Amino acid sequence: MPRVSIDELTALATRALERAGASTAMAGATAKALVAADAQGLASHGVSRVPQYAAHLRLGRVDGSAVARVARAKGGAVLIDAADGLAFPACALAVGEAIARARANGVAFAGVTNSHHFGAAADHLAPVAAAGMVGLAFGNSPGAMPAWGGKRAIFGTNPIAAVFPRKGAPPLVIDLSLSEVARGKLMVAAREGRPIPAGWALDRDGNPTTDPKRGLEGVMLPAGGVKGAMLALVVELLCCALTGAHMGFEADTFFVDAGNRPRIGQAFLVIDPGALAGDETYAERVETLVAAMLEDPSVRLPGARRRALAEAAAREGVELPAPLLAQLRELAA
């Protein structure tokens, strides 16, 4: 597969989104986030999404001129309205507000409403770690998983991410989808004509399938069975009941061009360790746990692999399938 430098790929994705109708600021923020995901080996959340986003912009599922704004605020709580735009500028505003409010209040919760797909959840938390704070991110998405015991897609795959800063070392970064795998992996497999493992998805009739196209037409299976389904319910309520956003079943799938404006939600919780046990105690407790984990030589700290891949991509460029690269160049032309 061909390799493309980070700068070239970012410029290409930015031009493609601008040509589809995104403002310069929206296109730039989105392209940077998608390329960062590819650099970390997260192809399902990378520039493979550009054709999808571009179609949504052209067909009015996304407002390319939208400007995110603070819609409501009280103490450590703030609501950001993404105004039907792409999610990345709104999430950046939410995280910035949450950091500032956590400094003042010890803890802050920022919700985002009227939003769109927000990519790799943990990447939004990098500024939180840089500020020396603990962060959690949650997002809902168009219905892809049933409530436990059902067959109708109600919840999204509803990722959860967390970041825990360390003293003199990279932060611990946790990022997981509550489906067995992220739905974007089915999108990539379908594009590349590859089967998926059994246990990832059911077809529209509720039967197990290894065909990613049938899986995209059906439902995803939750990670951990009933436990994953209950966590997905928690995320759905955090991201939608508190923000007024669409529930997953109210938003049309991202994996078709036409449809409604998804208007889904995201949520960010930021905690200042200094407001609780104190920065020094927090750092000591984290390092005590890390040291215990690393006594087992087979343990790899969460976030280490993504960081190593990103460093390699910065030197060598991002590897992309040739058909996807050609499609991006066509969209950007």
C-alpha cells in the first residue's frame, strides 16, 4: 500500500471536506483528527470517513457553516451546541470549557448536542492529560446494538475513553467501543471485500454473519454480553438525556449517504486531582499501580501501541489502500 506523509494527507482531507461544503475551520479540525486516527492504526476512524462526511455535507446531513457555541452553563456544567456541524470543533470547545471549569470547581461535565460522529474518543482527551487532569469521554451513535434480549437496533456502539496523566511519563489512555468491535471495522472490511469474524454482528434477520455488508444492515453484538449492553445504556443516557441529543435509534445510520441530521451527543468529564487527594498523592498512586502491572513482563500499558504507531507514522507517513487514496484525491480535486 502507498504511504502518504501526515502533512500531505491532512491537506488532502481538508481540501476534500472544504469542497464538500465544510468551512475552513471545520474541515481543518476534522482532517487533523482523522489523520491522527490513521497514524495510530485506527483506520476505521481515519480518512476512510472522509467520503462519508463529504456525502453528508453535500446532502445536508451536516451543516458545513455551523459554528459550535456554549448553549448553557452553570458552575462546572456546560452544554455545547454543535449546531448540526461535524463534531470536532464542538468537542474541542467542550473539552476546553471542561478543563477551565475543572480548574475552578475541581470537576466539570461538558455535554455536546446536535452533533455528528466524533472519531476516536480518546484523542479528544489529549488536552486534558496535558493539563494534568483526569478525563473521560463518552459518545453515542446511530442505533447499532439491541437492548439486552432484543433484536432492534436501539443503542449506538457508544465508545468510552479515559486518560490518566502520569508524572514524567506518557498518560495511560483507554479507549473502547461497547460493541464487540467498532462498527467502522465492518465498514473497512466491506470496502476491502474481507469477511468478519463470527461473533461481531447479526444480519437483519437476527442471524450470525461473517459478511460485513450484512452486518452493517443488521446489528452489532455488545462486548461482554449483558454487561456491555448495560454500559451502552449508561452512555446513551449520559450523552442524550443530559444534553437533549438524539438517541441512537432516532439517528439514521452514518453508513448511507442520505438520511436525517443525526444530532447525537457526546459528554466529557474532567477531574482535577489536586481537588481530591492532591497532585502528589494522585501521581504516587498511579505509579504504584503501573509498577505492579509491569511486574508482569507480558503487560503493555494502554495507549503505548497507539503512541508507537503515531511516532512511526510521523517519520514514515501513513499507509493507505490505493483505492482510498485515489478517492480522496478525486474528492479534493
